[in-house]
Amino acid sequence: MLGSEGSIPGAVAEFRAFLAGDWRAWVGHAPEVATWVGYPGFNDRWTDDSPEGIAARRHQLSASLAGLRALDRERLPPDEQLNFDLYLDLLESAEVGVRFGDDALPYRFGVPRNLWMPLNQMDGIHLTASDVIELQPRTSVAEYDDLLRRLAALPKAIAETRALLEAGRKRGLTPPRVAIRGTPDQVARLVPEDPAQSALLQSFAEFPARVPPPERARLSTEARRIYAEHLVPAFAGLRSYLLEEYLPSCRETVGASALPNGSEMYAFRLRWQTTTGLSAAEIHEIGQSEVRRIRREMDAVIARSGFRGTFEEFLEFLRTDPAFFYEQEEELLDGYRAIAKKCDPALLRLFGRLPRLPYGVAPVPGFRAANSPAAYYGPGAPATHRPAYFYVNTHKVATRASWEMEALTLHEAVPGHHLQIALAQERGELPDFRRYSGYTAYVEGWGLYAESLGEELGFYEDPYSKFGQLSFDMWRSVRLVVDTGIHAMGWSREQAVAFFRENTGTSDQDINVEVDRYIVWPGQALAYKIGQLKLRELRSAAEARLGEQFDLRAFHDLVLSQGAIPLGELERRVHGWVDSEAALSGPGRARSQ
């Protein structure tokens, strides 16, 4: 018996069984991802980066592709055909990435992991270790024992990273020295002399009531033993290797084009990160056009503020006037918490469906703060009741301007990443790969679009906060110019920093961190603006077509209803919704509410 539109019901069950089994196989290859999403059974180990482990993931990728292609897509209904197409895209993108030295693992959530260059200031075992341990479930003695086993296994993972770094170094495949110059200090801050100050042992500072006192003593003693006897030597060895052998061998060039097949790799990154066919030259010009447009808006805000002086003088005023800065870290955190609290109830004006998962505001861990952006979002895990967090960088608190805080909160917390990612996690009807992975152009495009909702949510009431929002929009437009400039057009790091400084009010601290990020993550930063422009285009077209019948809450709910999808699929869905709404509101028909 055929199902809807000629599909066969049994084919859906077969396809979903394949997806569920393949997901289980992949999270087994990626224990850190399993912890991140709350999938049980893998919290005592790390990704196997031995030659055998890498080969096993490549074999799994081939098996996954073969298994998917053996299924008959035409027997599936339209929604399942979309699942088929998106999973095929995910696997085939991983297959292409392997040609450029990327890991075969397709669940890296937007940033590829190159096996020749597996460590930098943004990613690597030193950062993964602290992040995963912070997320680890620890409500029982058994879960703490898992954590101890994971800590004990960490030196092996460090040794595997060193072996990969050395293999890349011998091939002449290294990241730019200038961008990763701070990684030895990041490593050192993980293993301070006082174990109680290490991010690796924070889980043993306090225990839940379910862990009895005798067990607390045992667990703490064993954690300190592992730390002193194994972790300190392993990380000290990694730091020495980075300082004495690796960094001196790292390349002086900064662009991907300097690497073997670097131009082809960058073109692949563009397609993957933006989900479009735009070339580097086209993206560069879009960025230049947006820089000019936003500059006109900035000039209007400066005039409205009453400031008398040049654009450059206004930027210097924003960077240096003490009125825009906090003196204490806790004051900065409290300021962000107040913005988040103000935003939460206002969301009901713009959204019909909100996530159940809560989020908090917390400081960026101290050991990584110096090389981290101003803020970022850490997803929660509904399966393990772990809340999400909006992480705020309190390093050099006197450089963190108050006029950027509203836009940052709207992007990283609500209605930005928390709203979008938590809703996707809670979509139980979607297969797991769609709930927990996705497309950067959609995810970050939504975050940047969310910043533009400030006026509708009651923010940007003073010209400085409005300028902050425009500065952030400018920042993402500058990225289009700078990223393509560095990786496709031969720009130096100094050119990139200068262009950034000329066009934004961003502090020198953040500019340097950002440019170094673009250097080691080619193409990733392009996704934000490309995604935002598509969302703005779709909203404007829907508003123009539907007029007074346009329902912003319904539009937002539609955009967020499928998790992260390619921009072309999003466009198809929005156009279909607009056609349907227009038909409902046509002559002689009442529009449903």
C-alpha cells in the first residue's frame, strides 16, 4: 500500500532505522559529541586519533555513504526526502573534506578539524578537554568514575595530537605562527601549580548530595593523583613541544592559498559554510557594499548623538571613554544578566514557540579567555538536563565596552543562538543528526538577524547601543572582506587589522583575536552575513507580498521549525508559506488566525 504522494510506509521505517543506527555508530567515534548532546555510554573516553582510529572513521564514512545510497529515496515522502538529502550532503561534504586533510567525522558542528593541523588557539585537545569535562554529567558516583577514567585517558589523546602535529610539520603543513602564538600559554593555564585552580578539576570542588562523603574523599584523591602524575607531565610536554619545535616551524604566511591545494580547499569551505555557490570575489564585493551601506547608517547615528568630530574621533571616543566600561568583572556579568532578563519576556511579541531549556550567563573560563572572542554560546543538553550558557569574556574587563552588550546578548543568548539551537534540540520528530548538527550559514545567520530585532524588543534606545548594533553588523560585513582578502587575495594580517580598525568601533584586543580566528578557520566567518542577508531578504519579500496580513510571529516560527537547514531550502519553505498565506487572505476568503 502506497503512502502519501506515492511513498511506501515501510521505506520510512527502514530509512529512520538506518539514520538511528548510523548516528549511534558516529557518536561512538566521537565521544565528545556524545557528551555534548547527552548521549550516554561514552563519557569515559576521547576520540581515537591513532592511525587505527582515523582509519576506522574513514571506513565508517564509506559505510555510511554506501548504506544511505542503497536506500531508495523515491519511496520516501517529501519530509523524509529532505532528511535523505541533508544527510547525504553532510556525508559527502565530509568525504570532500578528507581530500584536504580533514577528519572523516561529519559531526564537527560547523568547524572542520584538519588532521595535519589539529591544534590552534580556537580548537584542539587542550580546549576540547576543558570544555567536555565541564559538560560531563556528574550527579552520581558512577558518573564521577567515568570522569576519572576520562582524565586518566587524556595523556594518550595528548600524545596522539602531538603525533599528528609532528606529521603535519614534517610535511610542511602548519598553521600560521602569528595566529597560534598564544597556544602554549593556553596549555600552561590548564595545569597551574595549585590543582584546585585547574579547569580540569573544577568538578571535584563541590559534589552533589548523592555522592556520600567517603566517596568524595576517594574521588578527590584519585583526581589529584591523576593530575599530578599524568596530566601535568603530559600538558607540560605538549607546551614544551609547541614552544621549542612546533612554533619555530610554523609558516609565516597567513592565507589558505599558501597551502598545497589551498585555493581549492578554500573554495570548498565557501560552499560548505555559506551553502551557496558564491565565489570569493563575489563575497568580497558583497562585504564592501555592506560596509558602505552600514557606514551611512553609522554616520546618521553619530549625528543624532550630538557628537562633534570625525568618524575616527567618534570610534576613539567609544574605545576610550571610561563611561563605557566596567571596572569589575562581576559588574560586567551583572550587566549582561540584566539585559537577558529584560529580553526574555519581550520574546512573546515576536515568537509563538519558545524553548523549555533554560540558559545562564557565566564568564569564559580563565585559561582560555585571552584568546577567546567577547562572548559565545554553549548549548545545553535536554537529555541530561544540562542548561545552556551564554559565556561572557571578562578578561581585561576595562576593554569590554557597554555599548556592545545588548547586541551581543541578542546574538548569543535570546533571540539568537539559545532560542534557535534549543528549539532544534527539542524537535523530537527530527532525526538526531538534524537536532544536533547543521549549517553555519543558518545558525550564525540567525544569530546576526536576531541582533537586528533589538528595536522590536525594546533595545537600542540610546545612540551608543544602536551604534553598537551597527558596529556588530559592520563587523560581520568586514569579515566578508577580510576573510576573502586573507585567503583568496593575498592580504597580510596587518591589512586585515587596519581594515577592521578603520570601519568598526571594536577594541584592538578583539580585533586581533578576530583576525587570528579568521586565519585559522578559513571561511567560517563568512556564514554570518550571508545567512543574515538571506533572512532579511526573505522577511522583506514576505512583508511586501502579504502587507497587513504578514504575521511576524508565524514567520519566525516557520524559520525556526526545521532546525538548521541550507539557505536554499529555507528560501523554498518561506516562499511556499507566503504563497499559502496569500491564498488564504485572497478575495472572499478569511485568513485563519
